Amino acid sequence: MFKSAGTCPVEASRLRFVYGRIGCSFGSGCRSLSFSGCLTRRLGFRTSVRRGECRLRSVGVASRASAAVVERFRRRISSMAADNPFKAILTSLPRPGGGEFGKFYSLPGLNDPRIGRLPYSIRILLESALRNCDNFQVSANDVEKILDWENTSPKQVEIPFKPARVLLQDFTGVPAVVDLACMRDAMQSLGGDPEKINPLVPVDLVIDHSVQVDMARSENALQANMELEFYRNEERFAFLKWGSTAFQNMLVVPPGSGIVHQVNLEYLGRVVFNTDGLLYPDSVVGTDSHTTMIDGLGVAGWGVGGIEAEAVMLGQPMSMVLPGVVGFKLAGRLREGVTATDLVLTVTQMLRKHGVVGKFVEFYGEGMKELSLADRATIANMSPEYGATMGFFPVDHVTIQYLKLTGRSDETVEMIETYLRANKLFVDYSESQDERVYSSYIELDLTDVEPCISGPKRPHDRVPLKEMKADWHACLNNKVGFKGFAVPKESQNKVVKFSFHGQPAELKHGSIVIAAITSCTNTSNPSVMLGAGLVAKKACELGLEVKPWIKTSLAPGSGVVTKYLLQSGLQKYLNQQGFHIVGYGCTTCIGNSGDLDETVAGAISENDIVAAAVLSGNRNFEGRVHPLTRANYLASPPLVVVYALAGTVDIDLATEPIGKGKDGKAVYFMDIWPSNEEISAVVGSSVAPEMFRATYRAITEGNLTWNQLSVPQSTLYAWDPQSTYIHEPPYFKGMGMAPSGPRQVRDAYCLLLLGDSVTTDHISPAGSIHVDSPAARYLVDHGVDRRDFNSYGSRRGNDEVMARGTFANIRLVNKMLEGEVGPRTVHVPSGDKLSVYDTATRYKADNQDTIVIAGAEYGSGSSRDWAAKGPMLLGVKAVIAKSFERIHRSNLVGMGIVPLCFMPGEDADTLGLTGRERFTVDLPNRVAEIRPGQHVTVTTNTGKSFSCTARFDTEVELAYFDHGGILPYVIRSLIKSGR
């Protein structure tokens, strides 16, 4: 399966340490040695460790190659300093006790009073611009734009940003590595050097999206699910393992290690880099929208599309609009019985209402002192749900305490705090604070937060716990929508009785069939995880039991969670209630909930029951968690256990009993809910730094199955045309050196006419492949048995599957079908109703362009590059929407699709569009004649004409569009640069 384009240098294997992984002078790598240990084993080194000091004993040629790379990067840094117009502010950072930590570009050294008024998040952008200023990729004028943020941010000015690293998970990581491999082929075919396609910044890829909850409620669930994970994904895993050796600076964390964002928070996050004596703030972009979780650690990070992340890997600066920053002031402290999950659902609703799309949110105020780092990370994690680019918490004493708790070395923590204080990036609440300026302000007294959940179909539809029963009945009555199921009055009390493995069972509307403690949003927080254990313990002691037909599961975000649950003695009570550990990965939160028992599934589908799922996740869009759970509620882990015990969401927990105890007496919510004091006590006695150190010392050692994957080293990947997992995509077929120019949209048919809040789950599902779908037909034709279909997410390395899976969500509502729900549309010329894929194939065969028309918040949800790649492969040339989610709009541009916005107050309904028209977009033929935000005219064959805004937001995006997408642009640029 592999081929070589020549000798692949040893240094191309895994020389991450040049970016700060090995040696005390390299900064964050000193805090723990598991990654560097893994690296050195692969390069033939042995390590000896003494108090955070890393010593390398050379074995053979690898050390000579690595020394050459280190020297090259030293020269590069020296060259950067020499060419940088701000080299005069390169300042030494003294080490207490003598010597220096290194040098840094000093913000105070600018002696500019505007810095003190800048939000901390903007200061990080400023430091990056100063450090990377070469008057080529980053200019002195860019630095001035950021310095003058108060005046420039309202003007939507464009700036470049060079993140310190890139974070991937396997669902998005596989297509990213596929693209890199394909780009190497393109480079070679155009006469370039394929080895120029290499990450120039550290790339961490954590395999966490593949495990499914096939088995639950069993001591054997973890092992069984992992075995199935490897059985289904061996080819994908081997491909990723090849990538870790074929590409420089790429680390792959094996399956079974944890959830990417929790691993990032607990281990990968550097906070401050020390690269060969040059200190700078950690910053990261990730191909998962919840990359923002790291913002809780004071690391600037957010989600981007996979194609944009690939450009960053290859040394391209990100072009971004200098964002406004919403100042979110916190006061007071959370009341008794209120969790971080209640807080984040409240914050999400508030910020959705305030309007923060495309902005940073920065938290400050006296209430920060009362908020643990884990609580902050929970809030930061859900930035995509409230629409912000970041939910940022500047580094303070709470951050420093967390770094120590999670096993970072004392020396590393000292370096981090010393640097951040010296560079005005540290908040010390014991000192008077500069008056920072924000674009707008919002405030929350933490004492006002009350227990709540969110649903049944959107994360920001918060429901106070005391109102849940009434809200549920309103949802049953309401017409079909985000808060409605339109269940007829006469059938709302219907009871379906069935036999569950010989036991009598019953379901009603609102009956819970899935209860999952899942997702990095909450499993990274010891308070809510141990709180769930205390609820289970109290329930066991009182004799309550979760009904056996409810699929319960526990999927920790890292091995640390298991350690403290075992240390506390609470895991056994969770097991007794069916919450056995099922895997270390995202599971139910991303739709990998596995099948329901056939008897339960039959009772739901045959009787049209509105069944419910309760999960501690961050997304509950319709069709995401499970096809048969139409109502999905987000809740804290303790509340997940409570609702599992109740067995229904149709309950007033304040007044109605959860069940009857072993003494026959009614048991109420407050009988099993732990106090804040109880939770604090068990956290204090059960969570220790050594748990983190032990977990992450072993994290890249993998497991036997992973380690036995044999992968030859090669520069080019040998594509197997019969593979249904990894397939060479057609993006660069016939590509030449000249840009393709703007793609014209002429007489295009409407492929789909969609409403508001169409998510990337609707556009490119991650879950199961329906047996009657075009993707299923393709797999069957290629000899794949139905039981081996796996999920769409696991097959993102195969463009043939993913094109067929585009718009394949069974809950898709296409207005052209006039009430019919499902992944179908109308082929306008013939009037035939077909699958979206089959319809698009007909249009392409006839050389007819297509467009998609949508409502507000098009592309919300996960940062899924296939939600742009798929439509491009279907032949979609433009998307016209009321508004776009930030990352998805960028992804569309990156794939050469024109994003257009209706003018304010207009949409398909107000304009009387039916989707049966043919559309022409009056876009100039030359990219030089197109401006960011330009108004264009759209005309139809029925005589209608309306204006739209072309959502190319920067000049760089127009350059990508001219080249047919970001990846062709990068390939041509690398060849022309001769780099």
C-alpha cells in the first residue's frame, strides 16, 4: 500500500522536539516525558530523566539528523530576529536564582499606552504579530492594526495570525492526512518536491471519535468496544500511523487514550512555548469546533476547517478579521446545588441572545476567583454553541494551581508564570487592574444561576429544572419545530408495553432510552463527575435502580477520570446503576451511541414514540445522538444519573418522586442530590497530581493492538482503489500552475431549499449509514457487509462514501418536498424525487450547475470540512443563506464555493422563491474586480432579481477562490516560492 518517491530523511519521521518538546530550554516539554519518550524510542534514542531534565543518549544516525534539524531551526530563529523590525524589543527573561529562561518579544518594550487597554485575547494576537513580523507574511502595519484595536476592530480590518500549533481528532484528522498525501502527489506531478508538503508547526492528532457504544451495562464493555473499534478501523488507524512517520512534527495519540480536548487541557496545552530559548504564548487551531475548551487554560484556541488547518500546518498565516471582544463580567459565586453545567447552559443562552458570532468573549471580574479551571473549561468548550470564536479566560492564579494539579513540573510552571507576568499577559486579582476596553459588555451574577437542562433539539434552548415538566408538555403540543413534536392530544398519554429479554417493560412519550455521561465538556470536570458518583451511591443505598432497557454509559475523557472514580470508591456505584465505562472517546456526544436493543427500537418506531436521550454533551441537534431519540437533553453528569433513575423527562423533580426505595417509600430529588460540601470533600481526597503524571507518562505507549500495526516508511502513499476507507480524492486532477479563476454560476438549479439552523450534521452526518442510502449501496457494491458499514465519520477518508453521504441526514427538511422529511430532493427538469446524491449526479451528468438556498445559521455545529467538500463534489457552486456559521463559511470558500447572504430582511420566503427556478449570479470574471463583502445581483429565469452580499471576507479568501480553493493555492505557492 505504500510507495516511495526517493529516500525519506530520518528527520521526516518525528522530530517534534525542535518545537519545544525535549530539554528544559525547550520549555513545556519538560513537564512530562511520555511524548518525548515515545519520540525518542521511535528515533532510536534512550532517555534518562531527573527532575524534569531530559537527556538524550544518541543511537546511530538519528541523533545526527536531529542535531542538524535543531541547528537549522536555531539559524531560522536567529534569522527571524535579524529580519524582524521589532527586534529591539527582544528581551531576556531572567531565571530566579541565575541565568535566563530565554528571550521574548516584550509588549511593555513597545512603550505604548494602548496595550494596557487591550483585552488579553487581543494581546496574544499582538504578540504573535510582533514575533512573526517579517514585512512579508506579517507586516508592521498589521502590528499597528492590532495595537489600535479600539479603532480598527469596528472596521472589520484583516490581519494575519500564525498559531503555534494545530490540533486534530481522527474524524477530521484522517481527511486532513488524506489531503496532505494527495497534495504530495500533486506536487510531484507538477514537478515540485513532494517533501515540501510537511507540517511546519507541531501537529497533535488524538484518535477519539471512532469508538462506539456497541456494548453497555457490562464489565466487559470497555474491552469489547475497543476490539470492535480496531476491527472496524484498522485501515484508518494504519493510515494515521503511516502519517505520523511520513510527515514531520505530527504526533498521533492512539485510540483508548481519551478525548482530544480533555487531553489537550490536561496535557498537550503548553500555555507558554519555549522553543530553543524563544518564549511565546501557546496558541492553537483545531479541526474540531470545541478546540475552544483550551481557552479555559488561557491558551488562545478555536476551531477551523480542516482545509484551513492544513494551510496553517504548511506555514501559511491565517487571514482573519480582527474581532470585536465582548467583555463578560462575572460576580458572586454559584449557589448550593448548582453545577458548572448549569452555568454554561445559562451563559450559552445569554450570549446567543447578545449576539457574539465572529467575536471573542473574554471573561473577567471578581467572580473569576470563585470559578475553578475545570468550570472555566466547561464554559470555554461550548463557545461554538453560543456562537463565539473564543470564550477566553486569561491566565491567573487559578490557572497556575491547575497546572500544578495536572502534573506540570514546578520549573515549567515557574517559567510560565514569570513570562506571562513580564509580558502583561497575567491577571493578578490581588493587584489593581488596568481598565480594559471591550466592544460590548454583559454581566452575570453567579448566584442567579439555577439548575437547568437544554433541549430538546438545540443547546441554547435552556429549560430551568423547575419548569421542565411544563416545557415538555408544551413541546408535545407545539407544532413540529425546535420546541415542538405536534403529538395529538389523544395519544400523548399512550403507553407501549413490550417484553425486554423476558422482563415486562413500557415506554411513553418522554421515556428515556439513552442516558450517557459523555463528552469532554463535562468529563474533564472532577466536581460533576464525582457528583454523579455520589448520586449513584445515594441511589444504591436507598434501593433505586435504573430500568434495564435504558442504555446507560460512561465514557471518560481521560484515564485520570477512572483513577479518581476508583480512588473515591464511587465507580462501583455507577456500575451498579449501569454506568460502566464503555470507552475513552466522544461516543454518544457525536452520535456514536450504538444500536438500541431491538425490542426497544421496535417499540419506538412501531408506535411513533417520542423517546428521549439525556447526555452530558454539548450538542443535541435532531438526528445527532441517535435516529430514534427525537428529544435530546443536555444535562450535568449528576442530572444524567437522576433522569436515568426517573426513566422519563416528563417529571417535576421538585415535587414528584423519582421512584420508590427498598423500604417502599418515595425517594425525591433532594434525597440523592449531594451537597457542595460533599462534592468538595471527595474531590479534595480523590484527585491528585500523580494521577495525571501516571496517565500521561503512558499515553503514547498505546496498546498491544495499536503497537502491532506494521507500517512501512514512505514519502508517498500508495492508494488502493478498492479501499472503502482511504481513497485518493479528485481535488487536484488536471491541475496546472495557472489559477482556475472565479467559478461562474449560470442557470443553476436549486439542489435544496432549506430553513434555519441547518447544521453540519444535516449536511455531512457523522453517525450511522442508513441501509437504504446511496453510501450503503456503494459499500455493498464493494463487498462490505451491512454490519461493517461503520459510521460516516469513520469513512471520511473516502470521498466516494462522503459525497454519497452529503445531505444524507434522515431528519433533513427540504422545502422542495413540501412536508416530506428525509435526504431527498426534486430533480427539477423531470420532477422526479430522488436522493440528494442521485439528483446531483443527474445534474452533473448534464453539465448543469446547482446551488443551495438556506435560512439563518447555515452550517452551525461541528467544524466539519466535509460539509463543504461534499457539496463541492456534488457540483454545488454557491450557497445563498440568511447567515452562515463562521467556520462553515470559511470552509465553503476554501473549497471554491461562493457563500452569498440575502440582504437584511430578505430570504427565500419574502422573495417568493420556490426552488424550481434557475439562478444566475452576476459575479465578475476576474478576481481583481471582486471586493470582500461586495454586493452581487442574482437573477432567475422567472424574472426575479435580488441582491446578495458575497461573503468573501478578506483579500486572501478571494485569492483562494481564484485558485479554486485553499489547497491548490498552497501547492502553487510552494512550487513558485521554490521553498
